[in-house]
Amino acid sequence: MNPRILIIGACGQIGSELTYKLRHIYGNENVIASDISYSNLDIVNSGIFEIVDAKDYASVKTCVEKFNIDTVYLMAAMLSATGEKYPMKAWDLNMTSLFNVLNLAKSKFIDKVFWPSSIAVFGPTTPVDYTPQYTIMEPTTVYGITKQVGERWCEYYYNKYNVDVRSLRYPGIISWKTLPGGGTTDYAVEIYHEALKNKSYECFLKEDTALPMMFMDDAIQATVDIMSAETDAIKIRSSYNVAAISFTPKAIAESIKKYIPEFEITYKPDYRQDIASSWPQTINDSYARQDWKWRHKFSLDDITNEMLLQLRKTYK
């Protein structure tokens, strides 16, 4: 029997592509997309869509009851760079929305929750190379703080109330389908657009800033995999490290030059450099690979090839 799914924040970068994937797997009628506005008309028009305010418990509960929902993917969040501009708004959205969904599960209105965490939970005191699952976490951004606190609450609700909540610490996500949403890793999407439009890009990070990255297809697959895994396979109820590849702005520029030889990159680090410098460079995700058989598929050159191939169609 197919789950009845509600995606909160379905108009966002990950939420939109997750919506398409889950509808492909479980059928349009079983996947309800929702957001606070009609900001992505492709999502709004592709199936059942509801206006839901993630910060309003009654709004979420009404939608859950209306469509007999048993599984919620909470993808609504304010990301790192935007969150530094509006810290209290970021805290309010990211934490209130999580409590609303966890409390619905605690009260048995829903059976299963997916909530995304992030490498932003780590900080400058975290080991930067092959960052372990269990390590020092002293985040320096509001976004990272909300994700670290959220992880603790997810684990608490599992241990205390047996809420089936599952989570991934997403690295930077690269996608050609949607524009960046205010994250520190956005350069890795912007650079492809600018390579095609202007043959040049001014990067807001230093050339040697290595960060964990993942192609959107891999991120969506990891999300589907952890949610479809048997309950007993999920050993970690805070959030799993997941990784694919790590690269620098210089490396991505060199990858692009294989396809666009005249492409040039310059560097003008801004406030996002401090955020990036506080994050890991590589991630140890051995628990995810062991517990529920996580595997990534896309290398940097695979990503570059696919990004340029798809974006060329867009710009034509």
C-alpha cells in the first residue's frame, strides 16, 4: 500500500524535485505538495497543491487530516546566507515548523517524518577532513544552530515518544532545474549559469575552499532510500552524514573549461567565505553506507556534463 505523503516547502530547490520523484514512485494522487505561496507554478500545476503555513500547527494539521496523510517531508527552511540576514526569522521558521510536525507525529496524526539537516551543524572546531558522524558540533550560523538543535529534538522525540523521524545532513546541492535559494554553496550552481551566459564568473569564495557537494539526483535518491528503508535499518535518529564528492571553486572551473575552454573565473570572497570556512571539507558517511546501503553516482565531471547539457536547452 502506497504512503500518503505531504511535502511542506514543495516549491523550494530540493522540495520541488522531491515532489516530482515521489509522484513518479507513488502516483500523483498520493503526494500532496504544499507551500506558503504559489511561487513555483510548475509544482502548483503538476498535481494536488495546498497553501500551508509550516509555522501554523492548525494549518499543517488541517492539510494532514484533509488528505489522510501518514508521511510528512518537512522541506521548508531558511538557509544559511539568508538566515544570517534575518536570524530571528530563520530561528522561528526552522524550529516552529519542526515542532509542529514532530507534535503531529507524537499525537499519532502521522506515522513517519523526514526532516533535512545539513553540514551547517558543524563548525570551526569540527575536524574538517573526513568529518565523522559523531564529533564536535559548534555551528556559527543561525541555520547551523537550528539544524543542530533540530537533530537533538528529532532524537528526543524518537526516544521519548517513538516518533519515526529520519534525517540526512545534506551537503551543498547542485541542480539545473531550480535556482539557488540563499545558501553558502550556491556558487556551485551559479557558476554554470554564468559560464553559459557570460563565459565568466566572479566567485564569492576563495579558489581553494573545498566543500562537500552532491548532485540533486543523488540527494533525492538518498532521501527516497532512507525513507523506504526498514525501520530496524535506521540506527541513527538525529541525522545521518551523507556525502558524494568534495571540490573547490578552482576545480569546478577546470571541469567547466573542458567543455567551455574560454571560461574564466575570478574571486571576490564576501561574508559567505567565513561561513564556508567553518564547515568540513570532506565527510565520513560510512554509517549511511552500512545501515541502509547509501551509494552516490555522480562525479564532478558527471555533474558538469549534465548541468551544461540541460542548461544549454534552457538558454536556447
